[in-house]
Amino acid sequence: MILPIVAYGHPVLRKVTGDIDADYPGLAKLIEDMWETMYGSSGVGLAAPQVNKEIRLFVIDTEQMFNNMEEDERKKYPDSPGLKQVFINAHIAELDGEEWAYNEGCLSIPKIREDITRHETVTLDYEDENFEHHTKTFSGLTARVILHEYDHIDGKLFIDHISPLKRKLMKGKLDDISKGKISVDYKMLFPKK
């Protein structure tokens, strides 16, 4: 089932989420719905707060990013051909590598994109959908998408990484998003509509 994506301004997007265990009610269905919602909105990642759940869960699929690139472009990234993964109870163990900029957007903040600087690699402690523990290091675009989704489970948004002046200049657009004065081709939940 495709779930509505929570729009900018909703309080759930600013909450630090909590860990869950295997007994979390309806977890398998929620994960299935998150995949369907992410693909239905042409996203490459989706975090539980974006579907109004205050839990440390996100899904990513960077394989589709690489599938849409020309071969020469793919060769620029060490993480090609990408990764499709569920992350539960993720916690950053280490950030490493040079910081680099890339143009990011967010399903909760549609039609706004900005160059965001993030670390090249991230090491995460997390559990998969079977609650098996992993500690892995990710790099390139996969690390970037992970860090973007990780921000969501920590109550942060990609626009928090830009200057206060830029945020002030986009205030009107952000207000329009929270009021539902925007047209998107996926279901959204607007806090001020």
C-alpha cells in the first residue's frame, strides 16, 4: 500500500526516533509499504518519519540510480552498482573521507534541490529486516543516500545543511509546501492544510 509522505513542517520530521525490536507491530508490512511508497514517488530512499512513524527505520535503493546513469558516469563512483537495503536501528559508528557536494532533494520537501556537502564514507551499526546485526562501511552515492535518510531518523532535513540565508530565501516555498500549495504526483500529508 502506498502511504502518504509527510510534508515539510510536520513535527514528526523533527523528532529523534527510537530503536525498535523484532516485535514492533506490523513491521514487515510497514517495510513492504515503504518500498512501494518510495518507488511510487520515484525516490531512492525513504525514512519512517516520512511516513509518520517515529522509529529508526529507513530503506534505500541506489541500484536504480546507477541503472539510470551512462556507463562513464557510473565509473566515477566506487559504490556502483549500488545497494538495495533495509536499515533498522542504525547508528553512525564513523564518518570518514573527504566531504563532497552533490545536488539533493527530498520527497518531504518537493521541488527544492540544493548542493549538500557530506562525508565520502560512513560506517553504520544497524540491523537488517531479519534483525541480524551488521557493521558496514558505505561510500559514494550510497553513503550519501544513507546519510540523507539517517538525518531523517535524527530529526534533521537536508536543508539544515545549507546556510541560514539560503533557508531564509526559500521560506516562502517551504511555507507553501507545508500548506499543501504544491502539485506532486504522489500522496502527501500536509501539516497546515
